[in-house]
Amino acid sequence: MITTFVAETDLTEEQDAQLRQLLAIGFPERASHFERQSWWLARPQWRLWLSDDDGRPLAHLGIERRRIGVGDHDVYVAGVGHVCTHPDQRGRGLGRELMHHLRAVMPAPVGFLTCGRHVVGFYEAAGWREVPGPVEMTNVYTGERMVSTSHPPMVLGDGFPAGSPIDLRGLPW
Ligand SMILES: CC(C)(COP(=O)(O)OP(=O)(O)OC[C@H]1O[C@@H](n2cnc3c(N)ncnc32)[C@H](O)[C@@H]1OP(=O)(O)O)[C@@H](O)C(=O)NCCC(=O)NCCS
């Protein structure tokens, strides 16, 4: 398995096309979007992925470093999104391996994401923990501020302050 960590600004056209293909297969409900553009919601600043010996990406995540608000505190987080394992490769530990590599490259002490309730167990198995919301963010469709209570906020690492609400000050990941 080959591990690649690359800044968004250094992504080659070929890498971008490969990631679009993986994300379109991995998120079929957003396939038509990912066929054109390799991100949805906040654009990552870095990409981390695992590929097979032929260079085909099998598991991927994106990272953006951002200063967010947590109650009265401000904190830099590594916002994580676009977490995806190729459907043919799920359940084989690639997601776990990806999370292991993430710890080594995180551009902030704390990782942050919001996710569907159905994948909370995956993140918990990788060391993430749920924290209290609600989470304020920019609505991707309207550009307006919105409050989300549907997607649990999760953090990785130490140093996430106690407080409410969590204000992402931008699009979610
Ligand atoms: C979620 C996803 C990334 C998991 O990747 P994966 O490579 O299949 O995960 P792994 O095989 O490394 O699993 C690691 C551990 O998490 C557990 N796990 C995996 N998916 C899980 C889920 N949906 N719920 C609970 N636990 C899960 C596995 O059982 C395993 O635990 P174990 O080692 O104790 O057996 C993958 O299913 C996927 O791409 N889903 C579609 C896209 C998606 O929903 N992404 C998340 C967006 S927030």
C-alpha cells in the first residue's frame, strides 16, 4: 500500500482525476458532483490517501486547518472530510490505516469533523470521540449561517476546549 500526503496546490491533474473517480464511486449520491470537482463543502488544503501498487487510490481523506470557535474559546483544528474507502475495499482496515497516518500529518493538535450517526462507530474505533454540539456553519446551498444538530461533532486528540456552540466559521468538512 502506498501512502500519499499532498498539498491541494500540488495536486496533479492525474491525481485530481483519480480522486474524483474514487469519490464519485464512494459517494454515489454525489457522483455527478464529484465527477467534475474533487471536493464538496469546504475545500481541503491537503489530501491523504492510500493506493494500491498500480497507483489506484483506495482510501482518501481531505484536511483543512482552520481556527474555529468553541463557546468562548478559539482553537485551531484540522478539519477532516471526504473520508472514503473504495466500496470493493471496505471492511479491510484501510479506513483505520488512513486514520493512523492522519495522526502523523495533522496540521493542528486536534482533528475535527461532523459525520452521519451511522459512521460514529468507525471514527470511535479510530480514536475519535463525540463532543457536545450544536455546530454552527455556512449552508452550502444558501451561503447563510445555519445550526446543525443532526451530524455529531467528533474530535481526535487532546486540547479541544469545553464550550458551546461550536462555530465552524465557514463550510463544514
Ligand atoms: C466509513 C468508511 C470510510 C470505513 O472505511 P473502511 O475502510 O471500511 O473501515 P475499516 O475496515 O478500516 O474499519 C475500521 C473499524 O471501524 C469499524 N467500522 C467500519 N465502518 C463502520 C461503521 N459504519 N460503523 C461502525 N463501525 C464501523 C470496522 O468494523 C473496524 O473495526 P474493527 O477493527 O474493530 O473490526 C467506509 O465505509 C466508507 O467509505 N463509507 C462511505 C463513505 C462515508 O460514509 N464516509 C464517511 C463520511 S463522514
